[in-house]
Amino acid sequence: MLATGLLTGVLLERGVGDRPAEGSGAGAAAPAPSDADGMAASPWPAHAGVTGPSDVDPASFAALVQRMGQEVAERQHLADQIAALQAQVAHLEATLDEATGPAGADSAGQPVTQRPEPRSQSERLVGQAALLDAGFEAHEAARIQGRLDQVELEQLYLRDRATREGWVNTSRFHRERNRLRATVDSMRDELGADSFDRLLFAVGRHNRVVARDVMQGSPAEQSGLAAGDVILSFDGKRVFSASGLQAATTQGDTGSLTLVEVIRGGDRLYLYIPRGPLGVRLGSVRIRP
């Protein structure tokens, strides 16, 4: 029925469906349409491979229409997947920007935070010359360099294996890499606070916590902490990261006054701030010890 309907439409368009001439019998066929050369013309396009209605198989035609519909649906599905992936990439980029953060400013408008310094393609942590420049003795710099070289080598093996197995730059890859990089943090107790401070600086990591902003009415403001203050220690323990300071505030009895050592404009100050939420927006900076 579908093929018959299509044929009828074509015949009507080309004017082939005229009535038979007067005097013709009821069974007389209408004259076939002709092309410019007088040859009999087919109402079907030549590229279709169909010469007349008898060549149209309704089942084949329906299958062709179905396949075309499936292709359209598949293309739309691919377009939706591409759009979703683009949205995920944009979200990841925004998350990375938020994690690193733009440089903050103190009350004088001076920058107090920095983005982490980019690593080389091989993700080399440090060179022995940088350790010497940071104030380490030659024998100590060589020992630390051996530890860091081992971490770097393990990172190279990790990337090679992840690339071969197809999970590079996945959450699993980043977890494994962060575990290796945590080796630097594990050296704090071994080196002591002062040497660890110099190590952080040598490997290009932030080593100071900065009060970017102090909330009005907060315990920090009431205790005298101001925007731009560099927080060196909390309860007598050196702090080198915002997460480390936040962890320290959750220890001990809530509300108990705690000694906080800060640097403000080159001067060293000592404040007493109650344990618990400080009410401070924290940042970080890399400063030579």
C-alpha cells in the first residue's frame, strides 16, 4: 500500500494520471510518459535502481526507512555524548581552577597566594642544587635527593604502566601518584620542622599559611588576627598548609585559648585564639625560610 501511494503521487505530479481518451474502452491503458527523445520514461529516479512499481518491495522499503531512522537516532546519541563529555571537561577545568585558586590579596592589595609551580614533563621533584640552595649540607642534600629520586622513578613507572593499561589520568592514577608524592610529607618527623620547611621550599611547594580574610565577629577577629597575617604555628606546632591548620583547630577542648604565632609586616606576634572554627579564609604562599 505504501509503494502504491508513492507511485500515485508521482503519477499525479507528472500529469500521467489523465483520463483515457473518449471512445477508449474501460480497460484501455493511459499512454506512457515520454522523455525529450520520445522514449518511454520511468517515473522512478534512475539512481534508485527502480524502473516501476512492480520493482518496489514494501518489506524492503520499510526496512530501509527503519535503518535510516536508526542512523539518525545513533547520530543524535553521539552528539549528546560529545556534548556531555565537553561539559565534563569544562567542569574538571573549573574544579582545577577552584582547587588551585587565583592569587589572593592582603589588606594592602599585595598577592598572598600562588598557584603551584608547574612541574616538568618528567614530574621531577627537585634537584640537589636546589637543596643546597635551600641551606642543606652536601651530605644531607645527597641523602634527601636519593629519596626524592626514588619517588620520581616510581612515578615514571606508574605513568608507564597506567599508559600501557589505559588508566592514565584517571582517578586511580591520581590516587597512586598522590600516594607517592606524600613521601615528602612523611619526611617531616625525620627532618624536623625547620629542615622540612626548607625542603618544601626547595621542591616548589607552599610552606606558609596566610589569613586571606577574617570574618567579622569571628573568634579570630576578636583575638586580633588580621587579613594578611602569616600563621606560623598553632599551639606550638608549626603549620605549613591550610589543611594542617584546620586539622589542628579540631584537636583539644573546644573554646580553650590556644597560642598562635603569626608574622605581620615583618614583626612576630603571639595571639591567643579559642580552639574551634577560626572564622578565617585561608590561603598559602611559598616563602624562602
